[in-house]
Amino acid sequence: MTTIEYPITTGVRFLRNQNIAFVPYVYAYEHRGGTATSARELGIDEHRIIKTLVMEIDPRNQFLVLMHGDKEVSTKQLARTLNVKSVSPVSEQTAQRVTGYQVGGISPFGTKQRLPVYAEQSIFALPQIVINGGKRGFLVEVDTADVQRVLNVMVVNVAV
């Protein structure tokens, strides 16, 4: 059995501190390639690859949304669900400031600021997901039950 060399990110440290088992995946990152690239490079169904999106209600109120790689977030439905006027994606600078990660490498684990986490309901129908480990070109496979437990996820139905 060969072992994969992978980066020891803040996300990896978080997973280790929480005693969460994970499988690391390293691939050649492609700028703006998104989950389609990682799915192709790793031979994993894009639906199982979960993207971590940073959104906000206003400049002082950011949160994370976990969504299937092959789906988009309906910001109108998300705003209705949260009972607010609107939600929108944050700038790259804001995303990096609140998470401590570069865009393209944002993990929900070990963010700089503790942010509320909303996740698409259908993610939890999967036994395991593949999600960013805290660096561009680095994903980790984890049990969805562990994700829900350690991130205190609020489940939403906002995929399109």
C-alpha cells in the first residue's frame, strides 16, 4: 500500500483534533476548474464532491454553504429559508479574511472565524463526501455524519 503525501493544513489539524478519519486526495489544481476538474482528475462522481461557498447577509454577517459540485445555490431560496431580504457570495478578499483559506482551497474545517454552516439536505443521503481539505488541489473524503456533528450544520433545501 502506498501512502499519499498531502499538506498538513488547518483543516487537517481540525480533523485530527476531532478524531475524524479521512482519506486524502491530491490532484493538479486548475484555476477556475471547479469541481468538474477535481471529479475528472480523481475519477469521483461530481455529485459527491462538495463545494464550500462563503456567503453573506450583510458585510458583518458571513456564513458557509455546502453544496454538491454539480448543483448551484438558489440565493433567493436561501434568503427565504433564512428569513432575510437577500444573500450573496462574498468577495475573494472577504472569503480569505474570514476563513483563512484561499478561494479554490476553502475548507469548512478549521476556519479562521467560526461561521454558521448551512448544507444542502441531500448531502446527508450520501455516506461519505469529498470536500476541500484547506488547500487548492487537496480534497478529503469524510463521513457525512462526522461533518454534521463537528460543524453543527443547519440543513437547507436550496439546490438548483
